[in-house]
Amino acid sequence: MLLLKPNCECCDRDLPAETALAMICSFECTFCSDCAAKHFAGICPNCSGELTRRPARPAAKLSGFPAATARFVKAHKACGARAGMDAGSASL
């Protein structure tokens, strides 16, 4: 099942399950559409794969298949320093 991460790993913007603003790669790295376009030109900085629009999960399915709640933020040169970075963030 597709993991719906709750935030952009670059700017930490909230990306709820129903948003059309979330972009993902095939490894489920998640970015907002602004960061995907502005910083990465549609290419995932972790795996070099294509960033594409994440499908929205229908509201009726969220109770049985909820979005993730753990936030993930990773340092990317293009993003600049971000407050609250998780030093132990996983990488590909």
C-alpha cells in the first residue's frame, strides 16, 4: 500500500492525504509541488527518479487505511537549512 507521508521532506509543508500538491517518486520520497519544481526540476534528489503527483486517498478509505503521521525532513542542499531537522533521517 502506498505510504502517504504527511509532509514535504524539503520544506516540511503539510501534505494531507487528500491534497493534489504532493509529489512522490517510486520510493515514496515526498515533496510539495513547489519544492519539486523550484528546487529539483521534477527529479527526486534521493534516487534521481521522476517526481509525479501522489494520488489522493479517498476520504472514505482513510479510517481503514490512514495516512502516515511520522514527519520526515531531510537536508538537501537545494532546500537550505531547515529548523527541526531529524538528524537520524533515513536515506536511500
